[in-house]
Amino acid sequence: MSHIHIPDGVLPLWIILIGWVITGGLLLVASRRLVGEELTRRLPLLAVMATLMVGAQSVVLPPIGYHLNLTALSGIILGPALGIIAAFIVNLILAMVGHGGITVVGLNTLVFGAEMALGYYLFRGLRGALRGRLGVGLAAGAATLLSLLAGTLLMIAVVAASAVSPGWQMPHGPETLVLPNPFGEPTVIGRPEEADRGVSAQVQVGRFAILVLFLGLIGWPLEAIVTGLVARYLGSVWPDLLEPEGVQARRSR
Amino acid sequence: MDIGIIDYWANRGDSILHRASAPSKVVAAALIVGGVVMTANLFVLLAIYLAVAAVIISARLPALRIAAIAAYPAIFALIFAVSRWDGSLLSPAIIVLRSLAAALTMLMLITTTPYPQVFATFHRFVPRAVGDGLFLTYRSLFIILDLLGDIWIALRLRGGVTRGRYVKNVVNVSYGLGLLALRAFRLSQRLYDVMRLRGYAGRLVARRRARKLSACDLYPLGLGASLAALSAATTLWPAILIPYVGYAPLAALAALLGAAACTHLTAPRVGRG
């Protein structure tokens, strides 16, 4: 899979709340840029890009659950401000159908939003160096690869931060499990000594990083190739979509 | 994952849960998910999972198919579980069951409540662009999913996706996605024209239901409160309650079997199977 959706119940409460606060702030800032005619004009494009992302992520390849994201492509088209709004909408809809955690929509939105923003800026930067129709595809592919890597590193950083202080009750170690027996002595399973001490099984960040990066190395090149080909197709049929007219004019001089 | 069939189940059902108001179901889902993430007791998590499954069955929905959709987060949870491996099966089981129970709860909400009603519940509390974006995304979803289906059929009929030609398949699928993106952009332009024509003034208005609590609302609220209370009580007073909490999944299993028996003996289920 090209990136992991954080599920419910694996991160402490404090980091989840921080994720929501930062996401809420970014949404407010981004929304203030969209008022009046600008809102009417850009909202439909935001909606269809969010729809494309939801559609792409709802097509899952068993058994590893791999799916395309189209986050970088959407970031290239929407830009960072609209991108964070689209990221939130996509994560909320996906969380409602069980694809990613509902409590961690804030954190998942930040990861998506980072990929979209990086995809936008990297594409603009690389496009300056790579000209022609082939350059559009190469720039989009490279931007996708790098933005997905950055998004995954951000998620690893979040998990690493959570391991520093696992927090109040979430998650905490398995309590003693008691199988009741109405006719005699109950059977005790689990580890009472750890339950008494409140030990929580912390994430081994190194192990987590290796797993996630290994899975990503399978998915990122594929997503980069697909995004590059899509961008090359769009660049030849509808160049304005990926690059505003002013940028094209400057490049052709 | 078929978003279209989820929407169909939500709109066509006629159970008590379908008739309950969206805010009561959203509150119930929030309580249950809160209970799921609060507890680290496997029996409590199992009880919550089975109780939610029983409610889905009682709403005459295809529970096995919904449970299969809700199983997807287990893949991500397994990664976290492996990273947290401490030599015991208990920790991974708790991590996976938490994600499964939370996902099943959200699916219980979304298969009994149409998306616009869920969005309308918190439309007032989010910025305009976010709220209106949610509605327009929902509106576009089915159009674009239909387009995706048509493009996929066209690709297969014209030999764009064939066995053994992996490189060519990737190229053709990518161009198909590009075509989908083009059609999506044209759709966005039409949406813009329609919105201007209909006098869009920066806020889509969601239809609101009556605010009074009805008898149907007590069902999800009671479920949410009792499951959250079970989780909270076993977390706050483990020494007193843990010897007895093993009965909770048994009670939930009995409720599930009872719901299955009742629905099997009465009317046919909603949905295409």
C-alpha cells in the first residue's frame, strides 16, 4: 500500500487531540481563502478531486489491501489550501466506511495534506527543470514518489512521538482476563503483574518503520508510474489543468 | 468496498434503527467508539463487537458482508500489532479487535443513516467550504463511480486489460484514469454552472428532521450508553468487575443469535445480498 491509514485505538489520546487541533486550524485558514465567487468556482473541483480519491481508495487489491491514493495528483491540481480540505473530506468519508480510524481523522488528514502540499510544490519545482510532454509525466511521478515517502516518514514520526509518552488510558496493557466459572474457580489468563503495574506495550518504532517502509517501497513506485502517466495524458489533452496559463507561457518563451 | 450498496442499505431499510434520527445514531456511535478506545479488556471489546453485530442483524442488513467491509482496518492494525509484539497474543488481539469494533460501529451508523443526514448533523460546526464540500462530494461520488465502472468495462472489452501483459495493463489503466479525471473536471464545470444558475450563496442547506426525541431514538442511545458504561466501569473498577466481565461476550453472543433467529423467522432482509 502506498500509505497506511492509522486505525482507532493504537495512539494515545493526547496525540489524537493535537492532530484534531492542528487540522481544525488548517481547515479554518484554508476556508478563509474560499469565500464568495472563489468558493463557488473552486468548490466543484474540490468535490470531484475528493471523489476521485475516495473512488481510487475504495478499490482494494487483496490480500495486502493495496490501493491507489491519487493524493499527489490531487495536490498538483488543487494546491495546498484546497488540498487540506479535500484531505479532510476524504478521510472522513473513508473513516465512515471503516477504511481508517474515525478518532484519528485529524492525524490521517495531516498525513494526506502533507502529501498533497509536497506533491504540489515538488511538481512545480521539478517542472521547471523538466520540459516537454515527457517532463510533465516525469515531474508528476517524481513528486508522487517523494511526497509519499515524506507522508510515510511523517506518520512514523507521529508514532514515534506517541511511544515517548503512551498517555493516560489509551492504549494500556492487557488487564487480567478472567474466564468466569459459575460452578467453581475462575480461570485466569493474561498477566496480572503487568496489569497491576499498568505497563503498556509500546510500539517498537524501528520495527514499525521497517514494516511500513518495506510495504511502501512496493506501492510507491507503482503509484508514481500511474500518476506520471495520468499527468502526461492530462498534460497533452488539457494542459491548463496541471499548469496555469501564465506558467505555460513563461516556459514556452 | 462498494459505497453505492452502503448508500442503498441506508436509504431502503425500515428497521427501528433506520427510523431513529441521525443525531441520536451519531451520539450512539461516538459513545461506542469512545468505549472501544477506552478499554484494553479483550472480553469487553468482544462484547461490544458482538453487540454491534447483533444490532446490524436486527436492522435486517447483510451482517456478514458488512463485517467483511469492517475487516479492512485489521490489515493496518496488524502492522501496529506486529510493531508492538511483546511475546503474547493478547496485545495484538486487543489492537486488532479495537479497530474491528470501531469500524463495525461506523458501518452500523452509515448503513442505517444516509450520508446527507450524517453530514447535516455537524454541518453547522464546520467551515462552509468543508460542509458544502462534503455534500458535493457525496453528490459526485455516484456519478464518478458509474463513470469508473463504464471505463473499466470499456478497457476490458477493448483488450486494454489482459492477462500476462502487466506493463501494458498499467499504462492502459493509467490512461483510463486520466480519461476519468477529464470527465470529472467537466462534471465540476457543469456543477459550477448549475450552482450559479440556482443562486448558490455560499451555503448548502441540509434538510433537518424534527428535534424531538422519539421512541426510536432511545434504541441507539440506550445501546451506546450501555456499551460505553460497560467499558468505563471495567476501566475504572477493574478489581471489582473483571471476575464477571467474561459473561459480557456471552450475553452479546446470545443477543446476536437471538437477533439472527428473529430476522430469519420473519421478513426477508434488505439489500442485494
